[in-house]
Amino acid sequence: MLRFLGEIILSFLRLFAGRARFRASDMWLEIEQVGPRALPIVSVISFLVGLILAYLGADQLKLVGAQVFIADLVAIGMVREVGALMTGIIIAGRTGAAFAAQLGTMQVNEEIDAFRTLGISPVDFLVLPRMLALMLMLPLLTLYSGFVGMFAGLLVSITIFDISLFEYYNETLRALELKHFWVGLSKGTVYGAMVAFAGCLRGMQCGRSAEAVGEAATSAVVTGILLITIAASVMTIVYYQLDI
């Protein structure tokens, strides 16, 4: 794992130096796969999570007659933490497994060996576009997830708990600060890197059989979710200590 991480770091250094060899069309194809095509599932999950947060918040806040603060809970929770976390887990299951299966199949067909024979770095040509695609698109999906979750909280508040649209809107604006968006976007970027790393790592480690490809896909999801959880814990503690 550490060796593969070192190869990725060197690949990024070659990218910044303008010496990384990969096709831009491959990266745009990956961006389409991990971005626009993931919107339906991200929309559904984010809406339901926002709805759950609104109901949980209302259940406690009604004890003190402060149900208007549902807006604060949903807005900050979705934008800062839950949106990035849920999006990362969704993408780990959807895209991380796909990366592992794609690269694992290439291992079975000896295509990666062919790249090395031709003097082309498989990390540059295959891993780097996938990492760039996820690191670019997951923050945007995180932002989108936050807004969908807030919309769900709005619907619950005005239809179930008699909070007016004007009250919810004003409370949301009062609660959200620019730092909450930056925290969510930074976490989305890190989670994207974690998912891509896990998927590509397991794909490159794949054996030479169909069974090994399936095991690589399963392992990529587990590894991705584990790395996301660790990163989320560390970043939450760091941001708390820095008062961000």
C-alpha cells in the first residue's frame, strides 16, 4: 500500500511538471461516469438523509419549543459533515468497485503488463485520470448533496411542523457560514482521493482470475469506506481543534 501511495505521489509530481502521460479524453470520460451519472442515486440518498435529520431534530427541539432550529441542524449537518460522508460512501460503493473491476480485468488480460513493456507508467495512464476525476467531482457532488438535504428539511418543516418558508430560509442563512462550505468541500476532496486510491489499489493488486476480480471489487468498497471513516474522524478533530 505504501509503495502504491509513493507511486501516486510521484505521478502527481510528474503531472505538475508536465511529464505525466495519460489521455485527457480518459479523464473526461471518468468525470462523466463519476459525476453526472451519479446524480440520481446521490439525489435520492441526500433527500432521505435530509428528511431523517429534520425529523430527528424536530423530535428533540419540540421539547423546548425551538423547532425553527431544524433549519440550523439540517443546513450545517448536510453542508459540513453528512453530505460529504454519504456522498463518499455512495461513490465508494458505486465507483470504487468499478475502478477495481476495470483495473482487475486489465490485470487478468495482461494489459497492465503491456503498458510496462512499452515503457508507459500504468499509474500515470490508468490511476491518475481516475484520481483526478474523483477529486474534482466529489466536492461538487458534496455541495449538491447539501442543497438537496436542505430542500428535504424545508419540505418537512413547512408541511409537518408549520414553519414558514420565510422563517426556514432566514434561519438557514443565519446558520450557514462560508467556513462550513469550505469544510464540506475539503472533506469531499479527501474522500474522493480515498475512494480512488482504494479502488485503484485493489485493482492493481488483483490476481489473474475472474474470482480475483470479484474479490478486488469487494475489497475496494470495504477499504474505501474504512479510509473515509478514518479521514472523517481525523479531519473533524483537527477542524474542531482549529475552531473551524
